[in-house]
Amino acid sequence: MPAGPDPATAEGGSAAFEAYARTAQRRLYRTAYLLCGDVEGARDLTQTTLAKLFQHWRRASRADNLDAYARTVLVRTFVAERRRTVRDLLAHHRQAPRPHPDPAPGADLRLTLLSLLAELPPRARAMVVLRYWDDLSVATVASLLGCSESTVKSQCSRSLVRLRARMGDVQLYSTGG
């Protein structure tokens, strides 16, 4: 006796989605953490991305590269949320930006970089993370963010100059001795 739709085929294949979500969650979280700079924000962004993928699973599951599709959803969600947050903050009050303290000589490089990444505008930050952390090509980053390759090149270049200037004398390459 049929008891209703088969859960494996309902909603465009929830079993297939669950299998994909289990394998992709760590990769998505890693990129989300680099974009957000904090654990809670990364968890929220990862869950929002997976919820959007589930909502549109029929279309997503037909993508040529499902990981690229998921990364696109993640990055575009991040940029949209940051724009909304910045717009809301600016609408409620204007405040002079606080100067970022110079990193202490013995500061943990990873924490320093995360802090400095947080100073970049959302799209520029996404470009730097995708280009240099996820090691994606300029063309792929441009496609993910819906902009030209020259925009990716110029934004990454400007962002790296800004990051290097803010890094100051922090040792990027330690010899360990």
C-alpha cells in the first residue's frame, strides 16, 4: 500500500540533497568562516546556503558542477547580507570609523589576517578569499560574483596592497628560529 510520496524522490530528491550536504558542509563552512571571520556567522551562512540549495534542489542538482553552484550561492548570500547590514547601519547612525590597532609583534598571523580581512568591503573580501584561499581562477571568481575579470584583478590588487600596508612589520614568513 502506498503511503504517499517516496521521501527519496520528494522535494526533488531529499536523500540526494542530504548526501550532498553531508559531504559539502565542511568545504562550505571553511569558505564561510574566511568570509565572515567568526564561527557563528560562518555557521549561519553555511546553513542559509544549504537551505537555499535545498529549496532549489531540482535546479541545483542538474548543475554541471554542484560545488561551484553551492559556492556561488554562498558568496552571493554573504555579499547580499553584508550589503544589507551596512545599509542598515548607515541608515541608523553615522560614526567615524575606529582606527585599527597595529598588530602586536608576536600576534598570531592567522588572527591578524582574519581581522584585517574583516576590514575589506564584502565583495573585495569575497574576491580575495576565493582567489587566494580557494585558489580559483580570475575567470571563475568573476563568474561567481557576476562581474568582469578586470574588476576581479583590480579589486584583488587593491585589497592585497591594503592588507600588506596594514600588516606592517608582522612577519609573513617565519623561519622558525
